[in-house]
Amino acid sequence: MSKPSKLYLIVLFTLLLSLTACQTASPTPTATVAPTAEPTAEPTAEPTVEAADAPQTLRLATTTSTDDSGLLDAILPVFEEEFNVTVDVIAVGTGQALELGRNGDVDVVLVHDRAREDAFVAEGHGVARFDVMYNDFIIVGPEADPAGIADSATAVEAFTTIAGAEAVFVSRGDDSGTHGREKSIWALAEIEPAGDWYQSTGQGMGEVLTIANEQQAYTLADRGTYLSRLGENFELVILVEGDDSLLNPYGVIPVNPEKNDSINGPLAEQFVNWLTSVETQELIAGFTINGEPLFFPDSETYRAAQE
Amino acid sequence: MSLDPLVLEIVLRSLHVTVGALIFSTVIGVPVGTWFALTHFPGKRIFTAFIYTGMGLPPVVVGLVVYLLLSRAGPLGSLDWLFKIEAMILAQTIIATPLIIGVTLSSVLSVEPDLRRQLRALGATRWQTTLSVLYEARFGLIVGLVAGFGSIISEVGAVMLVGGNIEGRTRVLTTAVVLETRRGAFDLALAFGIILLLVALLTNAVLVGLQGRSGRSTP
């Protein structure tokens, strides 16, 4: 038994070596996220000594955009430390995040699809919806811009041009908030996108950007994920931005604690209060990637404090 | 659930990728496995260990490597296979080939070694001997093929990475399950899962059928 197992180790080692070699040979499209030294990232020290009682757990369902961008990593440790809480982040599309809330599998949801958020609360699944922040969407594509959308004044105009040129467009196609926005722009343009040029992938923003980059295609992206992908081997550029129809507000909703006993209503409420507080809102404003802010604070408390 | 043309299309695409990859891995795996089993050469043990390790290749790592190879920035980027069915078949072939080689190896080795000697003594050519040995090993080979089929059709990580789960082009049963789950459409996800199970059940039924027949015909 000893002989084969030694052999196995050697083989495993060689295999690993060859894999590493493979990886260095072909440049990896790694995201060069530089989570700029935030004052927030300070003592991420694990369970403090005073944590005599076991930390509570808050289950947060959110969209891939908040998690992929690194925002949550930058701000959540502050909450965890202050309230002796562990936050379990489930980063999915807005559709699944709300469904998780609907099934009572999470305590709180942080998403961006206003119509569905309001419906969620109206149907009694959530306690109430609170403004948190907004970021914006951008239309990205190859620098050569084969369809010629760079001069478009609005997102609708850009989409119409893309459809007219039948230039390849990669869609999230996953019922996420970003996909919802994309659909509403198509609707405003009175176009029902279909055909070989329209590729619905059903994947997250990061994957869609990769696919669009590989195919030199157009796509609608949230700015945060786009910025976090900038770097080596990523060649898509921002072609259209700043249009009102591209603003993207985020809302936080505590899940109705009456759904089941495992929902931690008070903790969810505490989280909402913390997230919308002026201090946290300032943390959000201070979160940047490559020097660019990604999210703009917009809670009621924050707006009141600004006046 | 009605058999929506879109669902049917996804099922057919899953079968396309699976059968395609299975054909390639069989064409490569059976001869290589047979050769390994019947030939003696220095370092054979190391090669065997390699093969058995390969049987456990993490599919998602294979997907990553195939992705890097086929990426526009990668060495095979000019093939333009990425996010197409070709890339999925390539990745699945790489995943399944060691499995087929390994199963061929062990089923050929399990054939009585005396048989070969006897056949040679009776004047059979090397080629005839090999074919007879393969015939004796056929049951093991069929098990290997069915196992390969099962592992390919239920694989999700690699095909998601290299296929991109594009609707109408590279979406297969497993990636459809992931997508519908992410969308929150758990019932649809479950429906796709059930179809996947049915396909697997059907395959195993065929296997059991073959097993019965081969059992009867074996002297």
C-alpha cells in the first residue's frame, strides 16, 4: 500500500505543476480589484474576547453586484464587530434574492429592482422598503464600436442602433435587476430582441462581461462590476452613460418575521438602521475602485443630514 | 409539464454534447486503455497512476483550463470555439477520456491472461487476439460507457464556464437548473432536474438490459 500511495503523491504533484504552468503560460483574465485601503477595513479581527455569547447570524440575500464589487467586504465587518454578528451573504440575482425572502430563508434582502421590491412588500413578504444607495448602469462594448452607439444621447437610442445593426449583444437573461433594467430599455425602444445577435446567458454580471469581452460584444453592465473587471485582457469600454434611464437605486427590505421562527426580525431591523445611518452611508460613499466611487449614498437619514 | 419546444431543445443539446464527448473519449480511450493493459513498458505503473488520477479530474478545473486555452488571449483562441458547443464537447471529452481509459484498462486486465496465451498458441494474430480480449471485456466496457455518459450529462461547472449557458446555443440541462434556481423559479429548476434524472434512469435501464443479454450469451 505504501508504494502506490507514494507514487500517487508524485503524480499529483506533477499534475499540479503542469496546471500551474498552464496558468502562467496563458494570461488569466483576473480581475484586478484593488479594494483601496479603507478606514473601514481596520481591525477585521475575528471574534473579540468579549464575545462571551455566541455571535448571532444575519442571513442577507443580495445581488451579485454588491458582493462582486467588494462593497460588502468593505462595510460589513464594521457591522459584524459592532453588534457581534456574523453576516452570511448569499449573493444571487434579484429574482432569487427575493424568492429566498419569500420562502423565509433569509432575514433581509438588499436588491435593486424597484417594481419588484414594492410588489414584495405589498404582498406582505417584507416589512418595508428603505432607500440605501444608487449606482448606475453603463452600456459597454468594443472600442471599435462597430454599431456606432457612442454618440447616442440615450440608452434607448443606443439599444435601437445595436438592434438595427444586429451587433452581438450579451444579455444577463437571469431575471436579475440588471436584466430587468435591460428589458425595460428594450421595451422603451419598442424592440423585442431576438435572433443570433442577441445572446441570453442566464449568468452573473462578471460572467456576462467575460463573455461579451471574448466576443467583442455589447452589454449593459452595472458600473461597479465593470470597474472591478478593468485590467489586463479586458478591452470593453464605456460607450453610453449618464442617461436617467440608467440610474440604479438599491433598497433594503427586512423579511416579514412572521413567516417562520428562524427569521431574526430585530437583528434585520438593526441591520437596516445601521445600513441607512449617516456613518455607514459615508462608508459607502468612500468605497472606491481604482479611485472611482461605485455607489452613491441615498438613504433618507443621509439625505436629511445633507440638507 | 408540457414538453415545450425550448425544453426539448435543451434536452437535445445535452444529448448532443454528451454523445459527442462520449464518442471522442471512446475513440481515444478504448485503444489507449487496451494498449496500456496489453503492453509492458517501463514506467507503466506511473502511467497507470496518472490515468487513475485523471479519472478524478475536477471538472471545473478542466473547464478553467479549456477556457484559458480557447480564450481570445489563449493559444487556441483562433479556433473561435469558446461559448460554442465545440468548447463544451472538448471539455467533456477531456473529463471523460481518463474514465474510459481507466475502465478499459481494468476490464481488459480482468480478462483471463491464459486466454491470450491460448489464442496465440492457436495461431491467432496479435490483432485477432486483441479483438477477442476486447470482446471478453465488453461488459466492463459497456459499464464504462454508461458511467461516462452519466458523468458527462450531469456535469455543470465546466460546461457553464466554457459554454456560457447562452440561450438557444449552449444552454444544457444542468446549466438550465442553475439558471432557474438563480432566477428563483424553483419549480422550473426542479422540472429540469427531473428530466435529467429521467434521462439517467433511461440510460441505466438500457445498461441493465444489456447486462442481462450479455449475461445470457456468455458461456
